[in-house]
Amino acid sequence: MQSLASAKEALKAELDHVRQGAEYYQSLVVALEEALAKLEGFVEPEDEEMMSQTPRPPKRSVVAPKKAAKRGRPAKSAVGGRLPPTGMDFWLKLISDEPKSASDILNAAVSVLGIDPNEEQLKKLSQRQTYALNTLVKENKIADSGARRTRRFFVRGMSEARH
């Protein structure tokens, strides 16, 4: 019988707790309703303007819709001007039967072009040179010896490569 009595007491305690919670929330409802009633008496200038205007359909935008962004990285503009064209013939003319390093050929290219390249232009010119020299070697128009920093480029037979 003792368990029945303790269950009764537990239920009474729970009921008291719920009633207290209900009273708390009821008083909170009353307080919030009073605050809202006080605020409804005030009208802000923006609200007056909106209330006095007649409803209109939304205006259509005259501005053209934005185009979807292109994928990939954005193109870099050459600071200080564009580089002149440098085709395979340009690089071929800089190479002689005397072996030259890639940096010597690059310096000769800058001299022939007559430019004072900035860092970005020098990087671009170096990229063009790397592609051109590797292609010319593959096509057997020039020869190379060594590897990496000791790699030298030269023409085996001047008359064969130029014509």
C-alpha cells in the first residue's frame, strides 16, 4: 500500500508543478498582450506613409538581368601594356650554333623586343619561351643538351634549321 500512497503523492506534486507553470505562462500572456496594446497606439512615420498609399503592382526593373558568372579564373590584364607576339620563328632566331641557357635566351628576347618588362610580363614571356623551346626540340628544329639548370639549346646545322 505504501507504493500506492507514494505514487499519489508524486502525481499531486507533478500536478502542482504543472499548475505553477500554467500560471507563469498565463501571466506572461497577459504581460505581452498589454505591451502589444501599448505599441499599437503608436504609428511610425514609415507606417503612415505606407498606409496612405494605395497598393500598386510591383514595378518591373529596367535593368537587364545579370548574366551567369563565367567559370574558371578571371583573365589577368597585363599591367604596363601587352607583350608583342612571339611565335616559334621569333625564338628560333634567338638560337645559334653556340649553346645558350634558357635565361640567356630570355634576356636576348627582352633585348630584341626592346621592352622593360614588369614581373608579370617577364613571367608570361618565360612561359612562352618554355613552350616554344620544348616544341622546337620535339620538332628537331633545335637541339638541347644537359638537364634542368644546365640545359643548353643550340642549332645543329644553321642552314637546316632556318629553312
